[in-house]
Amino acid sequence: MEPEIDEGISEKDVMGLMHVFTRVPPLVLKMVVKGNKNVVRSFEAQVMDHYQQLTTEEKVKVEKVLEMPVSELQRILQNVYLETHQKQLKILADPGAEPFITLNLQELRKMLNSPDL
């Protein structure tokens, strides 16, 4: 039996989800981040519906993101930005986006730990 390798979340994982980041225009994302908006709560039904359709492997990756420090997540986003030049990643990698990311990850944790799930 092979030992399980825990690689965490990588730049490759973020690249695979690029469509999620680029769905929102940079100007809109910048305003939402600056306003520290709780977008998870605003889109709760869609988030829950999408989460329930994920594979077990995808759910494990979501859990890893929820467990990692925001600074590490932003480092990964910065690295992918340097490779892709997607403005949305630059916005999220900026240290000023930390409160926005923290708020939304906390909300997502609450939602996914709900007994209704």
C-alpha cells in the first residue's frame, strides 16, 4: 500500500480554476475586494449547489484551501499572476485583499460545516 502524499494546493490547481477567477471583471472585483464584501453569503445557493456536485477529490482541495493561511494562498495567486498576467489574480494577491479573502473563507467554512450539507 502506497503512502498518501499530501501536496496541498499548487499553482497548477489555480491554473485549472482560472475560469473562476476571470469570470468577474477586474474593476468589479477590485470594488468588491475594497468594500470587503461577503460574496459567499450573496451567492450561497449557487455555492452550495456547486459544492454538492464536486468530486471527493475536489472537495478535499476545497478543504485544503480552507485550512491554509491566507498569506500562502496569496503567494500562490501571485505566482500564477506572474505567469498568466490575469488582473483578477493580481487584485487577490495584493496584501490589501487579505481581509476580503479571510472574510469569505470564514463564511465558506461556516456554510460547508452546516448540518444541512
